[in-house]
Amino acid sequence: MMRAAPRPAAGFTLVELLVALVVFSAVMAGTLGFLRSQGRAMSLGSDRMNAVQNLQFALSTIEQRLRAAGANLPGAQPAIIYAGRNVVAFNADYATNVPNDPFAIYYDPDVPAGAVTALTKAQRITLPLTTVGYPDTSYTTGGINSPAETMIFFVAPDSTTARGDDYILFEQVNGGPPDMVSRNIIGSPTTVYFDYYRLASVAGTLSIDSLPAARLPLVHTVPIHLAPADTGAAAVIDSIRGIRVTFTVTNGLSGAAERRYTLVRFMELPNIGIASRRTCGDAPILGTALTASSITQTDGTPAVRLAWNAATDEYAGEKDVVQYVIWRKRITDLTWGTPYLSLPAGSPTYLYDDAAVTSGATYQYQLAAADCTPSSSPTTTSAAVTIP
């Protein structure tokens, strides 16, 4: 019996293998291309998200600070100090390191002492990117330095990159070192990052009107806010009620991989322009001493110079002090009698020269603050002064 010869095992011919390899290569190439495309998209998406988050953080930080501008200021201290295209400086009682401070916005026990009170005249600084010095005077409340610090935002070139259009947003408090808030900001020396809107009267109706960039920068040039000289053109900066901030940032790349994103945000200044609260409730708190010293006037006649600081309740507390009452008596008099004179409130410090004195006589003075009820504070008495 004859058996059939075994059939050879089934397999692929060389042509079939070549065709399979070509098809597999084409599929793999397509798959890898798709994966590379997805990877690039995810990378760009991540870069975009980082850039947008960077931008959102910068705008939120500025808005958080700006909304406090003008909070808890003595009447003489300006709210907006400098309004420029790339610099904005303002005063606010933003931070405190004193527990249970009822006026500051935030409490942080680690904030340095130099960053929670106002700059004094002796601590005068030059505002970043400007030639403007600030302050021109010291601002006090009841003889105590104002709790409102100076806060500055400015946009300056990034010296760590080779790009000429790469800028950084900085924040500075008083004369402290600037802190970086955001980088990869696109700009130039002429870029307008801050636009300002002022309160204006149009046909008898108050409205918000934009200030042309050509009018910038605005500077608070009068040392005492609301002083007689702080009117007209000098007071334009006091009428600012909103700031529009415009930033364009990149994802940090260049060429075809670069992506730019722009955000614009209008920020209101709710604490600016609020009238001083006058409750005329409790008796005023004086909180200051009265000094009396003998002087010689320019015409050679003697006088007594009286000096004192604003009462505690004039620029803080109830803010209801409207005048100061002064009594005078000779050292030999048994009673003070009726008030000798009264002076209107409205200054951070007070001086009065009493020329109605007699040589050889010794005088003593008393001072009290009065509100609009009128109620008076407890009095403070000067040392006796003898007229030569």
C-alpha cells in the first residue's frame, strides 16, 4: 500500500513578508506620528495652562492690593502716589504684624516692622523706574506714624534672558527689596500696562472717564492730601477710581513653538474718595501733648509758641474732631476761666504763636479737642513758660 507524500508546512513567501513589513511600517509610522502630535499638543496645552495661570496670578495679586488702596489713611496721606504706564504706587493699611488690629486687611506676624507702617520723610525713597522721591512729609495719626504702607507695582526688563521684549512684574513695599510676581511678560519701553480711569463730571452727571496715556505719569506733588494747593491739575491723580491692567505673556518658548496670551482686567478702587466718617458720638480722644516755649518774633517782641499733633480721633477712630480749644492763665491765677481761643482742625501738626504776652509773666496753657456735638476731650496742660 502506497502512502501519499507529506505536504510541505504552510508559510509566508518572501514577497508576503515584504508586503507585511511595509504595511506594518506604515501603520507604526502613522501611530508614532499621531503620538508625537498628541505629545506636542499636550506639551503646548500644558505650556498654555502654565502661562495663563501665571497671568491670572499676576492680575489677581495686583487687584487684591489695589482694592485696599486708600484704606485707613490719615486725611493728609494720599491714596495714589504715582500713576504711570509701567509703574503704579499707592498707600494702604494692607498688612499688620499686630494681633487683633481692627483696621489692617491682613495679619501676618512675620511681616517686618518696616513694611506695616508709612514711610517717614527721613525714609524717603525714589520710586522704581522714576526720579520721583516719596514722601515729602511724615504722616501721623495722633502723633503716631500712619499704619498705611506704600505699595508699588512696576514692570521692568528681564535681564536674565537674551530677549529684548521679555519683562518681569515686581512688587515692592516701602523701601524693601522688590519681589517678582510674574515673568515672561511681553513688552517694550513704550508699552502701556496700566490705564487709568478718573471720576469726571459730564453735563452735571458723574461718570468714569479714561485718562489718555499722553497725560501719564501723574504724580501726587502736594505733600498734604486735601490741602488748599491739592486742587485743580494737582488733584487729577486724586480722582482716579479704576485701573485697567493689560498683560501679554508667553509660554517661555520661541519661534514656531511660542504662544502668546493676553488678558485685560479692570480693577476698581473702592476705598478711594470715601468721605471721612464723622459720628460725633463719644467724647473725642486727644492723645497728644501740648508744648509751650518762649520765642522772639522777627520784630523782636516776645511770644509763646504752642505746638501739638492731631488728636487720635481726628484721622482715626471716630474721625470727628472739628476744632481745638485752648485755655490760658497766668501761673498766679486760681482758675482757667473761659477758653482763650479755638482753632479749626484739618492739619497733621499745629503751631500757634501767642503774642499777647507780658514780659516777666509766667503762663500756662491747656488744650482739648472738640467734635461736632460739641463734646470735648479731657484736657492736656503745658509746662509753665516765663516771658523774658
